Amino acid sequence: MDDKQLDRQYVENTYARQDLLLDHGKGALVWDENGREYIDLGSGIGVNALGHADEGWLQAVTGQLKKLAHTSNLYYTAPCARLAEELCTRTGQEKAFFCNSGAEANECAIKAARKYSFTHYGAGRHVIVTLQNSFHGRTMATLSATGQDVFHRHFDPFPEGFRYAPANDLAGTLAALRGDVCALLFEPIQGEGGVVELDHGYLQKLAAACREQDILLIADEVQTGIGRTGKLLGCEHSGVRPDIVTLAKGLGGGLPIGAALFGERAAGTLQAGDHGSTFGGNPAVCAGACAVLRRLDDGFLAEVEKKGDYLRGRLLATPNVREVSGRGLMLGVALREGISPAEVVKAAIAKGVIPLTAHERLRLLPPLVITGGELTRASDILCDVIAGF
């Protein structure tokens, strides 16, 4: 029995896997078990920011593993403290909480927002407004926060206390911010929702309204953060500074991590015993995250924007492409009606390029370190495949 058969027999079938068994990788390239090469345009759904087997990241992680792999949060460790300092310094936030995933980071933000409101206003002001078409995770609370009906099936009853507002509709969103609201949770670009960017003016006016009403503004930067859009945080493009920022995916460079960053209003809300995580702030993972952040200087981020502009231009010049959304190296490709993104992905994989899908679009999240030559080769193949449908 080969490894694919073993997986089908023994792994719970919650994923519609591609017929592809990946064996190893380097940079933006991966190879299957037969040694065939592919250009990775998905980077583990935006996780492998520095690609595969980055030398600096490997040295940081393995060096820490040789010293101390895990301690729990009953004790201090240097990588955790240094990562918190780096994140807060570079984002303008004041405190960090570490966990293991984006969903956990959003759960932490939800708890913090509700405690903040309870502490200042008492019971009854606990509703969190999220946006239609959003995605915030697969735990019960973050599923409830997710503004897509397709996820609200089979698992009732869902936790209460969430209200959905129309994205990019200022009047509709402001109307949802009634007296029982403690926070507004948004993604600067709705990733799982089809790579839909929120209007900058819309976010700026919402931020002002939240400030006036003492409603916490929470940016879910799980997919948009850590350089993905050409800025360290996606909300930097609109000039908005949230009260809480959640991170995951690219922060760990390939290892599981989540983080909730708290600004001036929210910092200190969670006290000892209010929240916790056995594995959160793991020394080896934090060491790897520090290595990722060290790479993301201004020059590196400017290159991400240039690469995104190049890829967007190639796609917009391709027959059967209607629109390209997103920013930096987080792009969504709307195809001519009748063309299945899933079929395009299968055809591209057969030609040696691995893209993703989101809703009815192709989704492209290549490693931020993809070279110009690799991007050109991947574009040649992908655009040829799209044009052939």
C-alpha cells in the first residue's frame, strides 16, 4: 500500500486533496515522490513566507531545538520575549499573546474584546460585528464569526453574539454598530472569500466610528500579514491602526504559530488566568518567526509589491481572465464564466505549477522569496493553461 492509499485509509477525510504527494522543497520549488519539479504558487496557503528549507530559518529553528524545544508558559524564554518585542515595535502595538493558529488568535481577540467591554461597561455589550464573505477560522466561535452561510451548516448550535454587516457598505456597517457592540472584526483582504480587498476609505471611516463609540477594531491579518501584501500588515495600506491585530500563517515560516497583538486601549485587558496555551510561544517556533521578521525589511517588502505587479500584469493580459483582485503576492483571478478554477488548478499542476482556489477564483500565494525567473516560468505556464480553456 503506497502513502496515498495509507492516507485515504487512515486519515479522516476532511480534505479534498490534489493527487500529489510532495516530498521535499527548496525556495519556491517543490518535488513529488517521483522527483518531478513544481513551482509552488500556494506556499502552504500562505504559510511558507520564505519558501521551503530557507537556510536562515532552518538555522534558527534547529539551533533552538538543540537547546530547548518546549517549556510551557510557566517560565520565560528568550525567543518568545524577543519575538513579542519585534512584533510590537514594528506594528505599533504594545503587547502580544502567542498561540498556535489563526483561529486561536481570533478566539483570543474575541475574548479580549468582550472582557474589555465588560470591564468598562458591564454585561450586555458583547456583540462582535463581522463582515459578510469573511472567514475567521474553524473553531466553533470563529465559525460563528465567519460571515459565510456555507460554513453555518451541520454544527448547530453556534455560539451567539455575532452580527454580520455588508462588506464595503459604509452605511450598512455603521448601522450594525449598535449599543450592544464591543468590537468590529475585519480582514483587510478577504482571502477565503475570494481575495476581496476592503476599500481604504471605508476602513478609515469605520475606524473613526469605532474610536468614537469605544468599539475595539480588530484586524484579522492571518493571511494578509507578515509581508504578504507588500507591507508588514495589510491594514497599513489604508493607514488604519487597529486595537487588536491577529497573525498566523506566514509568521512561523512553516511551523504553527498564532499571535494576537494588543494596542493601547486593549493592552492589559487579559490578566493571569484569563487565557492561555500550552504550546503558545514555543521557543523553536518563536526563533523561526524571528528569522522570518528579520528578512522583511523595506527593500524585501518593496520587491514583494513589484513581483505582485508583474504577476497581475501578466494575468490581466491573458485571455479568459476577467479580473485580478488583491495586492502584493495575494492575488485572486476571476475567470471567464463557465471556466472552473478547480479544473484550471488540476491542469496547472499537470504542467508543473501549483496554484490554489478561493470561492470562484484562482488564488495565488507564492512564497515571498520567489525569484524573478521562477515567477516568469510560473506565469508562462499558468497563463498558457488559462488561455487554453
